[in-house]
Amino acid sequence: MNKNLMAFSIIFLGLSIILGCWFISQSLSFKKDDVVEQNRYEFIIMNDNENRIFDKQTGEYWQSIANNDNWDKKTPLTSNQSN
């Protein structure tokens, strides 16, 4: 009976360690898409009266002039389309 209990304890300890390591690895891993989405927009202060929010993924930007709450969406100035 003592040998069976010792074998069960060792197997249980091994499975617990493996399962614990797996949980830790899952909590430390993250999706790369989340990081890209987090750094997608950039706030640019052009001067005292003009601000822009730039979308790095599409190249579009929103422009606010004279510190008002109206933001105008603009299309990219250049296009990276290949012919």
C-alpha cells in the first residue's frame, strides 16, 4: 500500500508541475495583433492651432483646426499602390 501511495504522489506531483507550467505559459503569451492594434493611431500636434490623428494602417488622418471639437477625415496624401 505504501508503494502505491508513493507512486500516486509522484505522478500527481508531476502532473501538477506540468499543468502549472502550461497555465503560466498561457498567461504570458499574448497575440501580436493586439500590440499592432494598440499602436495603430498616432496623435500629432502640428502647431498651436492644428492637431492630427494619423492611422498608421490605412494612412488616413483626422484633422482639427483651431482647437475645436470638429474632426475632418482626410485621405492619404500619397498612395503606395503598385501598378
